[in-house]
Amino acid sequence: MKMIYCTCNVSVLEQLTELLEKCNIRDFQIFNMVTAKNKKGDPRFNNPVWPGYNSSVLMQVSEENKVIKVIQSITEHNKSVINEDELITVCTWKLDDYFYD
């Protein structure tokens, strides 16, 4: 099982959630109004100097093929992006335990 973490400009959140639906990811949590300084693109601190903010999405995924599909779909999305502010960041890590009782 893996945890997948994605972050993106709030303007891309709808595209990201649609991408997750196409990858048959049904279990995720969305964090809104996440301020961030990104490797690429402008900082988003939701203030007059650096307007805007990110949203982050966390997913617990047990099927490795779904993890691969999410990463591939985000990679394809990012290849089509012209504006660096619309890139989606993704990372994964192994979950030792996940309880849902």
C-alpha cells in the first residue's frame, strides 16, 4: 500500500480530481488553501504580494497498478502544461499500516 501526495495550484484542482476519477481512485482527502513556495512557478502565499494558493490531495492506494496509472497520468498532464504554475507535483511513499474500522 502506498500514500500518494499531490499538490497543485487551486486552478488545477478540478483537473486533478477528474484525473483521479479516471484512474479509479475513490479514496482521497483534499486540503484547500495550502500556501506554498514551489520549485517551479511563482510562490502562492495567498497575500497581496504573492496571491493564490495550492490545494493538496492525499490518497491511500493498495493496488500498485493504480499508483502507476496516477503517476503516468500526472506526468502526461504536466507534459501538456504551458504555464509552470499549472504543474501538478506528485510523490509516494510506502504505508506500513492503514486502518479503517
